Amino acid sequence: MEDVTDAGIYARESPYLDRYVQFGAASGRILSVSFPDVPDEDAREDHPILEQIFEYLNGLEEVRFDEVQVALTVPTDQRAVLEQVRGIPYGEQVSVDALARMTPDLDPDDEDDLILVRTALDGNPAPLLIPDHRVRDGPSAAPPAVEQKLRSLEGL
């Protein structure tokens, strides 16, 4: 697994997204990913995960984030949903119903389970690394303009 050894905040400007990609890391894991117009004042620009993210944003080849450790400090049922989202392959998309079907113990015919799936997507702490933009009819934790560019990058 990709080891996030340096705790701190990291950010770099993305011309493609027309904003910064920023993440927080601690204890060998990514804590959060955001897309601010201006990065945190103490953000650093150099980190192997940023290199990987920018390879992805260049769109020249498929980049996977399977080895990046993400700290999912969300309720267990939401974590189960987000772990399934991590398994959606690059360039593919699923519906909220399909994601509910993929998640153990969820029923796509149960409205409460569909709400749970949408809540998990909306509260995703690491959009892009947990690619909620690949769920076509669910919310994304990324800003709408970022979500659209990520979908476009993957031909979705």
C-alpha cells in the first residue's frame, strides 16, 4: 500500500480543475481530500500522492488509487458503501441502486438503504481517491464542476 508517511497538508494547483487539489495526511493515511480555490497557508506542494493524483488528472493513462490508504472515519454502514465505491473501475459507472446491491447487507429496494448510500457519497471524505464521481445518479462530495471534469476525464 502507498505509505503516507509525512503528516500535514499538501496542495497543488490543477489547471485542468481550475482549482487546487488539497489533502490532509496523518498516521500513514489520507484524512481528507478537497478542492479549494486557495490552499491552506501551510500546505506543501511535494508528496508522492500528489504526483499520483496529477498523473491521473493528466489523463494520459489509467491511474488507480487502490494502494492509497484512506482513513474512513465515518459510520460503519457508510464505510461499507465507500469501500464498494473504491472498487468501481476507472472509466465505469454504476447507479445508486447498483451500489446498494454491491454493498453487503443493503437492499436496493429499501428506500432507507438508498438514503444511506446517498448519505455516504455526500459525506465522502476523500473524493477522487474514493471515486464517487463514478456513481452516476448519486451526490458527490466534490464540487459539481470538479465532479463533471472527473467524469469527463474518464469518459463518463
